[in-house]
Amino acid sequence: MDYIKILNYAIDVILPPACPVCGQPKHYYNGRRIDICRSCQDDVSYVKEPMCLKCGKPVKSDEQEFCTDCSRHEHSYDQAAAVYEYSSAVKNSIYRFKYHNKREYADVYAKEMMKACGHMIKMWNPDAIIPVPVHSSRLRSRGYNQAQLIAVQLGRLSGIPVDDVSLLRVKKTAPMKELGNSERIKNLQNAFQVNGKVVIYSKVLIVDDIYTTGATFDACAKALKDAGVQRVYGISLCVGDGF
Ligand SMILES: [Zn+2]
Ligand SMILES: [Zn+2]
């Protein structure tokens, strides 16, 4: 056993990594640590077919190509996908990740993204992964951007470069959960800006924790496309209306 392995083992003993759903230390199964407890697996539901061809939200039948939202509104982004459907277990997990400094969840979240959406990422073949940015004042008060943590892990697993400097949030926005659809769009108007470097990309994948109406992905996609990016795709951890 080399020193790095011993050190990692010691860290695991002192600070055991937790299941992001229940927050308890991870269990072992067949000598391997499992990321999400077997009992917690029942509390999360993965997005499955049939799903909206645009946003990736579950739809009721195979005949339905788009969800109600996407059949009514044009989106600025090209296509999106998500890992989990909304549930209170996922909501609580993301809440701890965002507000209770559970940064280590990003590791499992990114693995789940690769498992559930890896085929989409491969098909989209983006030049860069860009996390949905937070405003600098929020970054100062919270200490980290949750989307950036997931993006970094996703970049590590997929081998796609992560760019967390080219897209900026230049406007402080009201919390989206208190707003309706049109208010969300208004709230995000001119919220994002790019620096000149972005035109070097033709296809970009943006990453966020939650997708509700798509207003955030749209606002990011618009800023990126105005700067010359051709295609913008999005992946979120969870999709749903309950946030
Ligand atoms: Zn658990
Ligand atoms: Zn849709």
C-alpha cells in the first residue's frame, strides 16, 4: 500500500464520505463502497422514457414529443437532459449540497450524471463544460458555486475541459422559486455575460443543479449564442416543478 492510499484510507476513517440522499456514511457492499444506499435508491427516481425531446422532462405517453412547456415556448438552448425527477429526497439532498457545505456530494452527482446522461453527452460532443455561474456576491457569501463543483467532477469523468471563467452572472437576481414563468424570464434578462474567449467554442454543455422552466438554461444559452457559440446543451441533476 502506498502513502497516498494510506492517507486516503485515513481520511475515509476520520471523515467518511456520505450518501447524498440520507447524509449517513456510505455503506459497503461486496467490499465496495456504494454511493447511494440501497434503501435510499427507493427514494430517488431517475428520469426515464418517455421524455420530452427538448428539455428531457418525463412526459405521459410515447406519442407526446414535447412537454406542455416546450410545446408552448421556444427555448434558446438546443437540448437538455436531467438525472432525477423531483422528489423531496432529492430536494433535501440538493439543499444540503447548496447551503450546508456538503460539497463532497458533487462527486456522486457527477457520477450519476455520467451514468444517466453519458450517452447524451457523447452525442452532443461539446467542446467545453460551463457551469451556470452565480453572482460574485453570492459566491463570496456561500463560498462556492454548486454547479461549478458538479461541472469540475463531470469534466474529470468525461475528459471534457471545464470553463468556469467565460460565462459570468453580472446581475443579482431574485430567488427563482418565488417567481412564475414570465417573471423568471424577466428576472434573468441580461443576467449573464460572456468574456470574449467564448467564441472559440462551437458547442457548449452547461451544467446546473435544478431545471424547472428552463429560464436559466435559456438565459445562459442566449448569452453564449450572442457571443458566437453555435449549440448549447444543458444537463441538470434534477428536473421538476416542485422547487
Ligand atoms: Zn443513504
Ligand atoms: Zn420539455
